[in-house]
Amino acid sequence: MSDTRQFAFGVVVIGGGPAGIAAAIAAAESGARVALLDDNPRPGGQIWRGGPGAVHRADAGSWFERLERSAVTKIYGARVFSAGDGFVEAESDEAVLRVNYRSLVLATGARERFLPFPGWTLPNVMGAGGLQALVKSGLPIEGKRVIVAGTGPLLLAVGAYMKEHGAKVLCICEQTTWTKFMGFGLRMTLLPGKIREALQLKVQIRGIPYRTNCWPVSATGSDRLESVRISDGGEIREIECDYLACGFHLVPNLELPRLIGCRVEGDFVQVDEMQRTSVANVYCAGEPTGIGGLDLSLAEGRIAGHAAAGNEDAARKLGPRRASYRKVVPLMAEAFRLRSELKRLARADTLVCRCEDVPFERMKNFDSWRAAKLQTRCGMGPCQGRVCGPATEFLFGWRVDSARPPVFAVKCSSLAEMAVGAGESRQ
Amino acid sequence: MRDSAAREVTVRVNGRPVSVPAGASVAVAVLLAGRTCRTSVTGEARAPLCGMGTCFECRVTINGEAQRRSCQTLCQPDMEISAHE
């Protein structure tokens, strides 16, 4: 049986990626008592995974140092699974933590969108960020043959990272068109600092074939991945490889904002110029307010942190910086919009829900996420629809928008400690 | 000698010792042991997908505790890990 430990802070930040780190530091600089909670064993989120010891963009080190030097209380390895009026509840390995706040900053980040295709459940078929995360966590990749596929700027970063770590990157398969990709690249270079980044990346991926209009059609192997068939400009090619790193851009982690009741419009949490959500004293920063990348996340995090600590003057000064990086959001959405051919990759027996092993043919005839869940158990496993939800949004046009506690699969002993009864939040 | 010992951790995956770099996740130890992680509800072998704790495909038993996400757990000396057979 776990025990419950109580804490109280002026500002509580959920999520230790760039937005959360920036928010926590800013809130502390503005005089608040701050706690930073994260599910991972180390700070950095996904883009700076591995913490200060790993290699990242040059400015990451100074953010880690500032976080280390700050008075912020860091609580890693804590999964927030429930929230109530003025508090959140998290599960760590040893205990349930009940953390009270005056202001809350949600910096819950994003995850990759995965799409089902034949063979996507084979071992060694991973997300693009997924394989990168594993390599950052110690997986040796030297000499391994890797295909990077899907869509989004992450593919380039992952290709460069794999090459730098000695992998043979056979190909980067980007589903969008060359025209859209180049248009995006050119408009990005108008933003501060981006020309340098683009040129660096160009050097880093030199020698790796970069194909647009290209996507994976199927993966095969007996007990793990052996080869991938790709559609390359309309032609099908089969390539033998050790890993397929495949992700279709990012979707925001909205489970906690939704549980707390923050208004979500379109795909994102609605915030004002202070990063305030529709719920009093609750702020949101980074990818959940719009997929815009690292610089936008840092700017929003700083604004949210200062504002949550009551220092709106400091927050307001950062407005122009946020505004310039905010332009990335619609550019990115348009450039990496998914093509409709990807809806036809799954065959009748291709699993869509990997937790409950529900195949495409059992799901395709329902008209809503809820109906499919009730009849097939899709989305009812431990990931709670985090993988198949975004896939079905694209495949079937379903809206996946319910959230109830616990928003994360937790131990029974943690459920017993949960202060907010699941019944309370049911409509 | 001392350095290399400090930079490596030895755990056991399905009873077999595996050395991993210090700070490596349990998922890495499982893959280095040539294993996969969980067994799906229809009996398929599964291995990490997201690498960041959201997909739950990397679940294994660690020191007798089932359903642990191996990608979110760091290797500790002498950990007993049990994965898909």
C-alpha cells in the first residue's frame, strides 16, 4: 500500500521539457515557491531527453544549469494521474504525492502520431522520436541500418542524430510534397536564428537520401523487423533494415488539460497573451497550445511562469518574441498535413489498437470513438487511447476528447489513495 | 578499471546477465539481451514504440513488479527483469 505525501507550492509546473523548465525558472525568478513535476527520471522532456549529460542544441546546457541553480523543487519520476480543486495527484515509485498549488502551469508536451500499416507492431518498428529516445537512453545504434519515415521536421533531426551516432541511415521518407516542404523551409528561415539551424542540419544530413512523396507501406520480418516496403514517388521499393523509425508529426498531450476543464478548440488548449487557460489560475505553455517547436515552447514557458507567479510585467515583455515564433504553428500544420493515401495503408487484419489488439476491420464501421470503444475495447487498454486515438482521428474522423481520472494507468494502491472519486467527474 | 565499472551496470534479463551503460533504461537492457518486452493480448511479442512512456508497449516485470514501463525506468545494479519468452 502506498502512502500519500502532501506538498504545497505557489506555482506547480507539470512537465519538465523546455516549456516546463522555462516556466519553472521564470516563476522562481518572479519570487514564487515552485515545484516542477515530470514523469521521466530526468529533466529535458523529449527534445532534451537524457538531461544535462546528453548532447543537445547549444542553449540547452544553460537552461539545465539555470534549473539546477534555481530554488525550484524538482520531482522526477512522478506521473500526474488526477487533479482536483487546487491540487494534482501524482504517483511515484514509492508514494502518491498530493501537490497543492495556487497557480498551475501545464507543460505536458506532445507525442508522436502513429498510423497503422501492415507490420507496424513488429519489434524494431518504432516512432522516429521513439528510436531517438531509446538511443538517448543507451541503445547502441552504431552500424545499424535505419529508415526514418513519416512526416514533420522531427524526421530530419532524427536522421541527423542517428547518423551522428554511427547508424547507416538508408533513407528519410517524408510523406509531404517537395513543394510544401521547401515552402516551409524557406518561410522558417525568416525567423530569428533559423537560417543557421537549417544550414547546420543540411550539413548533418549530407549523404542521407531525403525523399518527399514517400511513405512506408508495410514492414515485414519473422520475429522482428527485417525489411520495409516504401512508396517512393508512386513506385514500391523494398529495403532491408534493422530499425524503422516512423512517426507522423506530433499531437499535443491534452489529457490533463481536459481533465482540469481547460477549453480546447480545434486541437489545442486555448490561452490568452498571459498563457492563461479558461480555468482560473491554470496556465498552459508549449506544444499543447499549438505545435510550434522549441523556441515557441521556451517563450511560452517563460511567459506562463512569470504570469503564474503574478509578475505580468515580465510576462508582457516576452509577447513579441512569442508572436514571432507563433507564426510557425500554421506553417507547420499546413506543410505536414497528412495525405489521404495514408488512410488506406491498414489492411483488414492490421491492428489499430495495440493494447487490446483490435484490427481495422472491427473498427471501421463505427461512427464514433465512444461506440467503437464500447463494442471493441479499442482505446481501453493501458495507453488509454494515446496511440490509437490520434490514429482513428485521422483514419475515421472521430473526435477523441474524453478525459477522466485516472488519466494515467496507475497501481490499484494509488487509486485507493485518489482524493477525487472517478464518479464525481462523470457526466 | 574503476571507471569502466562505474560506467556500466549489470542487470539480469530472464535470468541472463546483461551489462548496460550507466543511466541506460531497462528497455535498452531488454533489447541488448536480444529480447522483446511484453506479450500482447493475442500473444504477439512487442517492443518499445514511443520510447517516452505513453504507449505502454515496453512493459516488463522488474524485481517482481509487473507492468512496469521499461523505457521510463533506469537500470539499477542486480535488477531482475522478466520479459517476453
